[in-house]
Amino acid sequence: MSNAIEIRDLTLRVNGERVGPIPVPVGTSLLDVLHEWLGLTGSRMGCGQGICHACTVMVEEEAGPREMRTCITGAHWFEGRSVRTVEGHAKTEADGTVVLSPVQKAFVENFAFQCGYCTPGFVTGASVLIEKLKRKPIHREDVERVVTDALDPHICRCTGYVRYHQAVRDLVLATPGLTIA
């Protein structure tokens, strides 16, 4: 019986950049690859069981992006896929100026965080929602329910839910094309 750890190459796109192939032990979580191999520590290890959603990233798919929990999903599941971490939401201009995404701006404007530990997951969840609404707008009267459905899986230890929800509601209602009368 061999005690050797199986290692396979992993290639994917992270925040628009091709990564790999890099040798990764089978069974390693994407969260560990992001932190240890790529130095992207924005996604957080919260519960380690996929419950809190602090570790989520956006996975780009043909039907639109979706959230994936990286603490419980093996890195090799992401082979050939494109993911966006919390570091990939803001853009850096040629002069070095950082331009926050609309979700990040809304969170800052509403001071929608306390300790900030859960913020990457909330940014991801809200960003996925905004991308979905761009493809399929909702009725204005459904905004509260849709925002709640999108953010409910996310756990905030400091109980900052009210401001996260308000920031996303305000953003959805203020962004042309996300709602219909």
C-alpha cells in the first residue's frame, strides 16, 4: 500500500488571468489554493463546513455567474473554469487608481460591515445577484424578497445584516435595467 499523495495539475482562470498548470494535491480545497498558491487571501475560512459563505467565489458559467463555496469544494472541480475572487471585483486603472465595483461602493456608502470578516462573501453574493438581474430583471415589488434570498445563506458574526441588505436593495433599485415596473 502506497502512502503517496496524488498530485494533479490544475489550470483555471482567476480574476481574468490564466493560472497554471500548477501541481495541487487531490482533495485540496480551492480556498487553500487561493491562499497558499496564489496569495489571494480575501476569501475567508469561516466555518470550514460551507455554512457561513465567507469563502465564496463567483464561477463564470454560460447561464451567468454563480457562487461556490471554496472551503468544501476541491480545487480540481474548478479545472478549466473561470472564477472571480473578492480581489477581482474592483478594477485598477492605468494610473493605479482603484475603482470599486458598484456593490463595493454601495457597501462603503452604507457602512455595510463591522469587522469585515464576512464581507467578501457578501460582496460575492450581491455581485452574483446583480449579474443575474442584468440578465433577468425583477419587478420592483420583489426586490426585498430577492435580496433576502440572495443574502440569506451568508452569516455575519457581528449581525451587520441590516446594512448589507439595505446597501443591496438601494443598489438594485438605483441601477437602471435591474427592475421593471
